[in-house]
Amino acid sequence: MSTSSETFDVVVVGGGPAGATAANDLARQGHRVLLLDKAGRIKPCGGAIPPRLINEFEIPDHLLVARISSARMVSPSNRDVDMPIDGGFVGMVDREHYDEWLRARAATGGAVRRTGTFSHISRDQDDTALVHYERRMDDGSLHEDSVRARAVIGADGAVSAVARQCIPEASEIRYVFAYHEIIRSPDRSHPLFDATRCDVVYRGQLSPDFYSWVFPHGPTTSIGTGSAHKGFSLRGSVAQFRKAAALDDLETIRREGAPIPLKPLSRWDNGRDVVLAGDAAGVVAPASGEGIYYAMAGGRAAADAVALFLKTGDAKALSTARKAFMRKHGAVFFILGMMQRYWYTNDARRERFVAICRDKDVQQLTWDAYMNKELVRAKPLSHVRIFFKNIAHLTGLAKAA
């Protein structure tokens, strides 16, 4: 078996928000880190980041291409509900520039950046992980390299090659397939578009089991949809949606699609020297599909677990990544999962779901939970009122209008 003379404390595979965050945290702690990332990959993403992310991960204002002050929920019958954000905003980022800034920050913090495609992990003579990857040479040919790693973080996306090789539980992951088109934003005179508002459309014709969206990014806008139904035409749905939203005649800048996991894996580590983070671990919120905050939180949890492993040599430390993440966010994922399984089933239920969103108690608690990334327990009377309103809608006692 071949050996490599280059050794790292940690090799992070994948340079999205999860991997770049983990690499930055570990490098700034003094560990020797390799951040291995493919070139030119942009994940389809609405690009919304809440205030907690901006503060917790020190995101500068110049990365915010728009500030959203409200959301509009649109029902299958085209009834809409505006949900203003009182005294706050949701930041919007362009993933092409946002992810690169995160990678550059990790390099500034001491991580070694390298462009390449992960191939596999083998074992050196002393059982140390050998991370193999391919990189393209100046003449266009592919060359395989390998480096030694005391630990590996797999942050290489929903269909993670690291997870498929190292974590048997990766086979249990379920996906929604998302597709969006980045278009040139219309001018202010457009009758259906508001540059400070996100539109979320619940209509079975556009998505039989998820939702469609229009998310402004300043000079550009993301318009897309998602579905787990095989054979459903995402491109056809977006074309239909653009026409209905009077956005079909605007310039299309790029098109992107990818699977998005909607349930955290039951195990994130191999009990030896590999741990997952971000989409590879399945940490995208059900019902909303939100992933940037949870990816970065998962990357930080993985970095903390690896740091403990490097310090103690105890492989059990790697399991603390999932435990810490689920302790903070597991309840939110559970509730959102139940919401998606019930409310997204058919248009009659979607109609009632949007009707519930008209309630001011629901709006306030929804924004509080989204902005702060935790279940809000400060207003028990509001929770009681929402509980009985939900029962009324579930039993059909409340009208959808």
C-alpha cells in the first residue's frame, strides 16, 4: 500500500457552509487542516440566513445582497397571507459568493485549501486514514493524490461519497429534489414582485409534496420548487411558475438542481476517525428546506467533536457531534417533520395550512422560532390558542378562508 508524506490533523471534504465552518474553527484552534473542495459547484438554495446565523458566525454586512422584511404564503386557491417581520429582517446571500467567502476565511485562519474530488479512504501501514482525491492538472489530465489524516470530516453534500463509504446508515437518507433558476430581478414597477418579500407557494400543481418559492437576492432572484416524487418535472414546474408570476421574460442567469435531505441520519460517525456534517449528515430542516444555518451549526458541532477526539484519542468523542446538534435542534426537526407529513399531503390541507398562517399568534411564534432557531416557550397563552386553532383546522371546524 502506498503512503503519503503529507499529514494533516483533519481533512475536511467539501467546502460548503458546513465544511468551511468546520475547517475555520479547527484551523483557528491550531490544528493542521486540509479543506478539499470541488471547483465551480453552486448549490441550489434560496439563500436565506437568519439574524442568529449572522451574529453567531460573524457574517459581514457586505455579503447580504438583500434584507427581507416579510414573507407571503400563497395557497392552492391563490389566497395569500402576508407575514411581516416586526422590527427585524432575514438576510439573503448569493451562494456563489457566500460559500467562497467562507472558504477564504478558513484559509485566512490557517486551513490549507486544495481543489480536488474525493475518491476514497484507505488505510496506511499504521492504520491511519489515507484520503485519496483527484485533481486536474494544467494539461487537463487527472492525477490522484493522497494525504494522511488523523480525522476526516465528510461535508460533501447530500449524496456524500464519504458517507457512502464510511457510514452504513447513509443508505437511510431521504431526499427532496430541489431545482431553481437564478434570474435577473424585475424593476420596482413589477405588479407581482416585491424585492423585500419572499413568496412561498403551496400548490400541488407546482409541487405535489413540498413548495415553490420566489426569493429576491437584490439584482437577482431565485425562483424554484422541490419534490420527492420521481418523474415530477421540476423544470416544467418552474417554467409554469415563472409564467404565472410574470417572470418568464426575464434573463435566466443560471440553473441549478440537487437533492436535499430532510431528516438527520441516525449516526454521523464511523466510531473510528470519520464524522459527517451538513447535508451529508442530513441536517436540512423539514417543511422549510432551510439548510445554511443548520449546515454551519453542524459543521461547528463536527469541529468540536473532532477537536475532542484529537485531544483525547477516544473515538467516542466523534459521536458528540450528533448528540450536541440534536440536543439543540432535534425538537424543531421533529415538529417540522410532522408538519410536512401532514400539511403537504394534498391541496385541501395546504389551503388550511396557509389559513392558519393568517393568525397573528402563529406569525409571531413562527418568526421568533425562525430568527432565533429555537422553540419559543415565553408565551404559553399563545401556544394554547394556537393548539386549539390547529385542532379546529385539523378537524375542519375552521374555514380555510
